[in-house]
Amino acid sequence: MNQTEKKQSLLQNWMSVIGAISSIIWFTAIVVFFILDFTGRQDNPYLGIITYFIFPIFFLLSLAATLLGAWKERKRRIRGVASRRFPQIDFNNPVHQRWAYVIWAVSTVFFLLTVIGSYRAYEFTESVKFCGQLCHQVMQPEYIAYQNSPHARVTCVQCHIGPGVDWFIKSKISGSYQVYSVLAKKYPRPIETPVKNLRPAQETCEQCHWPQQFFGAVEQDRQYFSTDEENKKWKTRMLMFVGGGLPSYGRQEGIHWHMNIKSKTYYIATDKKRQVIPWIKVVSPDGQEEFFIDKDSGFSPENPPKGEMRLMDCMDCHNRPSHVFRSPVEAVDEAMAIGNIDSDLPFIKREAVKALSGKYTSHEDAVKAIEKSLQKFYQNKYPEIWEAKKEHVTKAIQSIAQIYQTNFFPEMKVSWKEYPDNIGHLIFPGCFRCHDDKHVTKEGKAISRDCTICHNIIEQGSLDALEKNTDGLPFRHPFDEDESWKEMNCSDCHTGN
């Protein structure tokens, strides 16, 4: 080792210089993104992940390269290996000056474009368009349903990922397999639910919805139509006892009692879709446990079924908050209630549901078949209606076709049948999965199926015989005088078509 090398810094080698330059670039990027994160109006999961996780990794790797270069340079000098000299740059030389200016200018532009491009890339990867259209085309049904949901202004990542590195990593690990599945066309049709390892509802839903602050009742106004010629209208208006409450503000009661405000509710389902729940455990604030077991299941507190013991949360009832696929009956009733389908058209409810319930291979085939079916029906059965109200029939056909296009996806085998909706209990068991008078303790205490536990009907009936009573009305079955329904679940008859 000569005297000149002894005076030179160990950092004077290619690896250390490149590492040092990279360190400066990544540190600057961290500072820029930190400012963006600090001054941003909204909490942005991807920005935080890039700023505090991804960029620091590259910064540390660059520092490591700098130190590794110095260590290798020291080893080289000890061995007496000749030094690799840098090119000599003389700023008094006009050629060297011009090249220096060009390199600095190009490097500055490249760095700025890298920062801007990285920021725009993260913005795009958190966009709904990215989730629903670009990388996840297989998710078309969920994307379209999401656009028609109450959460249409909430981005996908806010619920499916949220802030924090851990859930970002989990999502990307599962996303890697999903990319493979899409490319290899090995994804299931339809996509299976419930989603495994979904982020806990308290970390997502309760950032906006806070059950502890709910109280009282919420009004629901529903309109139904019969399938006879007159499409008779039936109205039901009820108060839903959502309840909730903080201990300091009063009792914990109502539907949101289930949300672990006071007691905690655990259950084990015996099917993948969590529709069969034979085993329930309720833990009171003082730690006392109470077991409600389906008396026909053969299980016991000491002998639970195999499967996950799940702490009940929002997603056990609100399991389709943004991706609802409506049944033909529900969708047609709603369209008739808001006037998109003229309820004065004879048999329109029956014919619309029948058309929507057909089997089609694509949206295009469905639209053509629905149009042909409805036109043929009114031209043959009600030619006077067809002539006098052709515009109303055409509007109804368009509305029915739109219902199909937003709720049915033949290519993915998606419809309401594949995705049970646990809110209520009309088409799927829903509340009656537990509230069925069959889940009992050893002492004989049962989970009641009494309707008035959750809601109070204050108005019901046809328009010419509407009953009203703010104290509550006993439920009457629309358009049916037979009372055999009292011994059944709604979903035993109401299948959606």
C-alpha cells in the first residue's frame, strides 16, 4: 500500500460511491414522501407503506453497499492489490464541463421523474380502477356491485387492506397467488366467500361506523308487489331496534348488542359459508360463559363441532356491505317501487322475475332474451297495452335488462344464489341461523325467534287497507291468508325467484 492510498478514504471505490449516491437519492425520496404523508388530507395506506417500509429498505441496502465497498477496499489495500483508479475529471477542461452539466441535468430530471412516477404509481395501485379493472378483471361482478353500493365512494384498499405494513404484506402474498390464478385461469367460478383472513371489522368498518354510539331505532320502509295481473302493492314500515350504547350513556341493547359492546359472542359454523351455526358461546363482562347449542345437533359445550371459533363482528350480519347481488324478486320490487318499472303493466312483476330467472350464457344473450320475452308477452296477451303503452313496456324492458347486467354474471357463475346475504331473514336464514328457539342452554334458556326483539311494525297492508299503530302490529303475510308460514322460516318458501 503506497502513501497516496493511505491518505485516501476507504469510500473511494466504485461500490461505495454508487451506494452513497443511491443513499442520498433514497433519503431524499423518503423526505419528499414523508412531507406528502404529513400534509395529506386523508390517511393513505400505500403512501405510508412506501414511505416507512419500502423506501427505507432501499436506503439501508444502499448504506450497506457503501460500507461493504469500504470493507472490500480495506481488504484490497491490506493485500497490496493495485488500486482501481477513478477517471480524472478536470473542470478546467471544457469537454469535462459539458459532460458534467449534461450528467447533472439528466440525473436531476431522472430523479424528479422517479419520485413523481413512484407517487403516481402508488396512487394508481390504490385506485378502484386498478382493483376492479386492470389487474383483477376476474372481479368484474364485485366491481359492478361495488359501484352500485352505499360504499361506492370508499376505495377498495381502505377496507381490504387499510393502513399498516402487516396487512399490506399479507395482501400482496395472497395477491401473488391470485395473479397466478388469473394467468393460469385456475380461479374458482364464482369467487369463494367468506374471504379468509379478512382484516378485523373493528379496524375497518368501525373507522366510520361506531356501534357503541348507536342508539334507538331506525325506520325502514319496504314495498312489495304481488305476481298477479294487478301487481298489488303491499307496504311494510317498521322500526329496527339497532340499539348499541356506551355503559356511561345507558343500557347496551338492540341489534348491535352483538357487537361486543358488553358481552362477547363466539360461534362455530359447520359449513364454509357460515349458514349453519349449531354452537354459540356468550361471555359476560365478569367472565361467566353461557353456551347455546342447537338441541338437534348432538353437540355440547364440552363437545363443540370442528372448525374456527369466531368472535362475532359486523361481517357476520353485514357480510355483503359493498358487493350485493340482488335476487330477481328483490330487484324487481325495488325497480317498481321507484317507478323504473310501471306497476300498471299487467303481470309485469311475474314476467320480469321469470325473465330474470332464465339461464343465459352472457349479458348480451340475456338482454336479447329478456327483450324478446317481454315484447312477445305483451304483443300476444295484451296487444292494446302494447299499442297504448309501448314506451312504458320499453322502459320496463330496459330496467329489467339493467337489473340482470348488475346482478347476474354467467361467465363467473355469479348470482344471488351463490352469495347468502345475512341481513334480515327473507331469502336466506340470516338472523334465524341463531334466533330459532332451538339454540338452548342446559337450563333451557333459548335464543328467541320473536320478531319484536329486533323490529316493530308500525304500518303494513295494501294501499286500500293500510294498518297503522305506533305501538306495534302483529306481522301479516302479504297476499296470503294461510297461516302455515308461522311454523316456517321465510327462506323456506322465499327463494328469490
